[in-house]
Amino acid sequence: MAQAPIQFDRASGALEGANLWERTAALALVTGSKISSHFSHMGYIACANLLRKTLPERNIAIKLNPDAVFEFPYGDGYWSKLLNRSYNYEDELELLFADSVDVDYTLLDCGANYGYWSVLVSSKPFGAHRAIAIEPSGQNYPKLANNARINGNRFETMKCAIGAARGKARLSGTKHEAFSIAGGPSAGGEDVPVIALDNLIDDGKVEASGKYLIKLDVEGVEIEAIKGGKRLLECDSVIMCEEHGSDRSHAVSRYILEQTPLKLIVYDPSTNRMETVTELSILDRIKVSTHVGYNVFGTASAFWQDRIDALNAKAARRIQ
């Protein structure tokens, strides 16, 4: 029988249910995150995963807020940064989610991994929104389903990949946060079903009207996913795509800017604003680290554009 998960409260810092070695490991994981944060957490995942090998196999349940619990294997290199209470995961996304508490939207969490954003967005402090978490990996999906279960099954889960059209693909990779269907049939891994974003309309999962925030963390097939979401992107929707820091051609942003009717928007930390991109050179300045992802936004919606403009106005008032 599996041990009960360790409990960690991000608000108070309380760690419960851990033995002495697990407490020592938590201190090491937090210290490592704080030190490596000065250089975009370079090397953190590898070091944390080495430490994990010395720990018994059990989960940690992190209380993200009073209505959100996120569980993952203790010592996991990607998610253990959450033990560092000063660490913010993808803060440019949280900025938009936190500002959209009062909007009646649905989150489409594509490449959901263990469901972090679905857990958070469906929680009361974020507006208790409907969320559909889509994850193809046979390794990741049970952890996603578990996070849905421990949060009262308040968000839906689907086991499939997102692409340009319905079909099948080969999912492969060595890191749970970077599984991809971009590698082709010879890359090992597992066969997974693929759907297009617009198939969610065809299958009655979502309406062809309504408001959507669409997170596309699909590891190399973002452009194909955008191609398969033409009808959905004509709704009041925003796509939030990960651009890898190592891609100096900015392929995803270039596609959005040059091949779609969407406005391209990026969060600029230097101005604390969501900037509309007309020249891709702005990304040369923003994408400072080659080993992490940066989120860009695309929308053709006047509603969401107005919300983003208002968000910028609020940021400007805070600075004054």
C-alpha cells in the first residue's frame, strides 16, 4: 500500500508527514531553487532528479491555495521548485488567469502534464472556471487524473494529443515535461490518439461560441495545433503558446504573426506589460535563457484585447 503523501502548504510553509531525510531533502530542494533562480534554474532539474533517487517513492501534495491541491512524486525535478515559496511558475500566464476571475471562460489545458493550471484555474480564488485537461502520455495521465480526483473531479481530463487533424501519432521523450509527438514513428515511445482543437466543437465538448483560454504546451507541434483550431480561434479565445528559448528563429511567434489573423502579444518583464508584437526582434531581448520556455499569446478577440489593455493600464497605475 502506497504511503500517504507529504503535505506542503505554500502559504504557511508548513511541511507535514515527512521523515527527517525527506525534510532535509526539502531544504536542499528549496535552497537549490533559490540559488539556481539567478540563472533561470539551470541544472536544477538534473540535481533534483539525482536527489530523488535517494528518497522513498511517495507523493507530495502541495496546497497552492485554500481550494487547490497539486500532487506529484516527491523530488520530481520539474515540479519541486514549488517548494520554494518565492518561486512563481509561468507568472505571465498567472497574470492573465488572475485578472480573468470574473470572466466566464473555459480553460483548454493542452499538454496538461499533471494538471497544474487546471487545478488552479478551477479553484475558487481563480474563479472556479471550467477546465479540460488534455494529456497524451500514459506515464503522465494517471497523475493528471489523480489531481482531478483529489480536487473533487471539478475538471475534465482527456488522454490524447493535440495536432492539425484527428488521427494517431507516436509520443516519445525521456522527460515527463517534454514528451512530444514531433519525433516521428522511429523515436520509440507509445502510440497515442490525436485530435484537433476544432474536434472539441465537433464532439460537443465545447461550443463554437463562448470564451476560451487555450494553453498550448505541446512540445514542438504548436503550429499544427493552431492549424487545427481555426474555428475555435475565431471565438473569443486566446492561445498561450510556449516558445522555446533555444529557438532563435521564434518559429511559433513567426507563424502567428505572419500566417494567422491573430494579434501576437508577449509579456515584457522590462515594462511589466503585455506588448503587442509587430517586430519579432522584441523576442531576442525577452528570450534571455536558451533552456527554458517563454509563453506568447495570440488572439483575434476584441474582448480579450480590451482585457489585456485594461491589465496594462492597471500595471501602469501600480508603477505610478
